[in-house]
Amino acid sequence: MSSPSTSVLIASCRPAALARCLDSLAAQAMPADEVIVAWQGGDTATRNAALAAARSGLPVRTVHSPDIGVVPAENAALDAAVGEIVLLIDDDAVAPPDWLARHLDHYRNPRVGAVGGPFTNVGSDGIPFSTRTAEPVGTITWYGKPYGNMSDQPLSWRLRPPTPVHHLAGGNMSLR
């Protein structure tokens, strides 16, 4: 069975961070079919960083969101995406080499519609935030408030089997 086609979406406004993210996507064991960077407003430096990655062989396309903000930029990228699986990653994230393959592995089950993963926040000083062992993970209250530990989890939690959740963190997620 062949893997579904993939589109990785990145809403960006930080060219230096974006370059590191794109480097990590270029190093994936299973490469993406396309990487779409949505640059915002007059931020041509971010657009130029994405175009530089495209010149290095990464299948990058850029789209422009005249409105500034993550949601308008992600919507612009989503409108341009053609992949069967759409993955979202933050522009300041560095994906491990098996990131895309691990997401796709879950889609072998036709009942899976979305996949999320943990991420570790890092301060401006480069030091990771403290780990949090709070449970539950990915829950929404009856009145619509999301809560649950979606980031800065202990590394041992990454060995847990997948579990159904009510919501996913937008910095590391995918959708069928």
C-alpha cells in the first residue's frame, strides 16, 4: 500500500526560525510531497527564507496572507494544499527525522481522521520549559474550554500507545 500524499503547512513570521524548521523537514526519513509556507503582511524576509529552501531542493511553495496572524496564514496555506494528509508544524519547531513517518503510520487505520503529537516549548534563552506530568491530555470541558497537557510532557510519555483526545495542539498535528 502506498503512502498518501502529504502537504506540510507552516504559518510563519520568523525567517530565522523558519529556516531551522525547513532544515528539519529537508532531513525527514520520509519526505513531504509539498511544504507550503504562508508569509504574512509585508514580511518578505520570511518569504525569501522559504524560497531559499526551495532552491535547495525542498518542495516548498509560498502563499501570501495579507492578514497577519496564524489563523489567516494557515487558512491561506490550507487553501493551497493538495495532499491527502495535511500536517501543521510551528515555524519555530524542529521536527525529528521520523516526524512525518510517525504521523503517516497512524493513517494506515482508515478510521483515523487526525493525529497529534507532543512538543517541547523552549524559551528565548534556548532552555526547554520544565516538564509537566499533569493529566488529562487533550480534553475539552462540556462548555468548550480546552485543557489538558499537550506540551512539555516527560519523554517517557512518548512511549505510550496512542489515545483518543478531544483536541490537538496546532504546532504538531495532521488531518486526513
